[in-house]
Amino acid sequence: MAQKAHPTILRPGNNLYQGCTHWDEPRFYFILSTIKKLMESCCLGTTHYLDKIQVNRHLGLILIEANLIHLHFRSKRRLKSRRYKENQVKSKKQSWTVVACRLQSALKLIQKFTGTKKVTLRINRLKTYTRSVPKPARRQMAYFTKSFNHIRYDYARYGMQLMYLLIKKKASAASLTRFLTQNICSRQRRKRHYQFLAYIKQGFQALQQYKEIQGLKIQIKGRFTHKAKGRSRVWKYQMGQMPISQLNKSIQADYAQTQTGYGSVGLKIWICNWEKTTININAT
């Protein structure tokens, strides 16, 4: 008996290439996937996320368009003393200038890799702050964003901003996957994994009344906690409806895998958007 195909596989996904039908290269999909990985690697180690990367090619020109989400991990109202201002480091690790320099270097690599004359990059930058999140939701998440918990919950501020953009349909499932991957991989203790998963659950529950998506589902399976005999654990969270079996629904699906101190972990994320319904009124 043959294995049943998953409904997400049967649903057509978003195509990365938006230009003409022929690339005139035998390694068409290899070139596109390499460009996407190179663009996403420019944001590693920062609080910037690239969304909706589109590649358009015309003759000897390549046009790359992407949305850049800039999340801030510190409060703007933080008091700074005169001694702090004198001794502060001018080149910040998570600044926009670092990402811009990486993107500029990536364009030269793409030009040499594809052998084209010119490569143009268009970035739609979206800056968000913690104050953009509604105040009732910030009050429910106040414990994680306190100053004395800045080292323990260093992901609290910009994670809340990303979750708010996600339910407002301004971020994709790939951004949430990268956020979960880098934080699960960096938490090497059992309690820190539990605290991070509790933060994700409490954050989506606080923002549930502001959602503009139909549903969200997160599944984490693997050895991200200490258990005897190598047993894996499954953590699930669902908000709203998730009709995966209906092929006519627009669902974003993203899968990823990461490594922890206990073993490998698999991530699955589904986001279902509302369908636009048109009402026809017949005049009599």
C-alpha cells in the first residue's frame, strides 16, 4: 500500500522566481536556491529578517526584491549615563549598517556566480519597536521584558514584535521559523527550553484578539529536553483554525531542523490566511 501524500505537498507554494520563463541556465533551481540562501545568510546574528525574496531576470540584468524586517531588542526609553555614552561601542553587532555591508558584498558574489552584467537589489525596510505592540498585550508580557530579566530573556522584546507582525500578516512563516531555530539551538539547558516555549505560548495568547490570520500551528518534535532512553518530545500550539486538508486554502508551510545539546529537533509551522471573498450584487 502506497504512503498517503501530505496535503501541504499537494498545495502549490510561492515561486521564488518572478521573471521570464527561461533562465538560459541548466542549473535553474540551483541558482535560485543559492541566491536565496546567500541573501538570508546576510542577516545571521542580527535582529533583521528577510521576507518574500523575489528574483527577476531580464537579458543581462537581475533584479532582487525583498522585505526587510528590522526588530529592536532594546527599549528606546532606556536611561544612558554620560560614562556609558563615552565608552559605548560605535559599531554595533546588530545594526543596520552591518546588514547593508553584507548585502553589498552578496551582490558582487551573485554577479560573479550568475555571470550577469548588473545586479540590482531593492529592500523594503520595515522598522518596528516594542511600543508598536498594543499595551494590553505588553502588560501580559511585562515579566519577560523587565530590565532584570534582560540576560535570561534576551529574545523577549524583538520576539514580541515579530509575533505581532506575524498575526498582522506583515511577516511570513520563514521568519518565525528562523526565530525559533536560533533560540532553541542556543538554549542548552532544560529550564531554558521550558521558559522559551512558555514565552511563545503566552505571547500568542496575549496577541490572539488582534490577529488578522485565520490560524497558526506550531509543532516542535525532537530531543530539546533531557529525557531518559533518548525519547523525543512533541510540543504543539495552535491558534485559530488550520484546515490543512482543504487544498483551496492559502496556507504557508515551513519546515526546518536544528541541533541542540540533546539531539536534533524538527520544526513545522503552518499559517492560514483569510480568503478574500467578493460579493456580487445584482441590480434588479
